[in-house]
Amino acid sequence: MDEFSKTYNGFSGLNMVAMPKNSNAKYAWIQAVRFQETIEKAPMYTGGPYKYIKWDKRKRFYTGVLIFNKFFLQEPINEFDIHLLAVDEFGHHASKIIHEVEILEEGKPWDPHNMYEVDKQYTYIAKGYTPWKWSDGTPCNSY
């Protein structure tokens, strides 16, 4: 596995599932997920002129958009984790977890080519994440 983890690797499949925090029960399958790490920046001012002197980096937070595919539990849950499992054709697999996801908004995209039912999109925030790791716990260098 050590030599394999030093090379660039592509995965042919990705399972995405939402699971309630501290539970092994599946909440829903996820069709698509977008994840980004954002750093809040704000101008720093001094007394006197209204010109700022520098940008101040503040809090770091995680946000994104996801589309659910199928729900297993009918009752809504406040916080859940998103588990991503990637597998290649040789059986190697890597995983990533987005921790303590909370849904903020629900929306429905409109597509002029498809006027019928389109999946709902959900905007979320998360408290943290575990980066991509191989099954033996070593970090993935490709992601």
C-alpha cells in the first residue's frame, strides 16, 4: 500500500451517505456533494481616515451544497455526518468524513430543458472534516 499511496490514483466509484452523529444507522444516500473551506476576511481600520490598513483573517468554517438521493429515516435530524467512500478497480479505498453537518436552506433548481421534477438542493454548514485517508489510515496525497 505504501508504493500505491505515493502515486496519482483515480477512483471509479464513490459512495456518499449521511449518518446521524454517533450512530451507524444510515440517514440518506447522497447523490452529489460540494464542500469548501472558507476563511472569513474583514478589513482592519485605525482611528482617523476611513482607509483600511490590512485584511484580517478571522474564523474558518466549512460549507457546501448537497443533493439527497434516498432517505432511510423519515424524521429530520439536526446534525449528521457525511461519509464519502471512494473505491478503485483494484479494491483500494479511501474515505473522507464531513462532521456535524447542519442544513441551512432548501432549494430547487430550475432547468429550462427539464420542466419536471428536479432534486432538491440543500445548503449546509459543517463543524469540521477528516481529510481523505486510505483504509490503513495514511493520508491521501492525491486529494
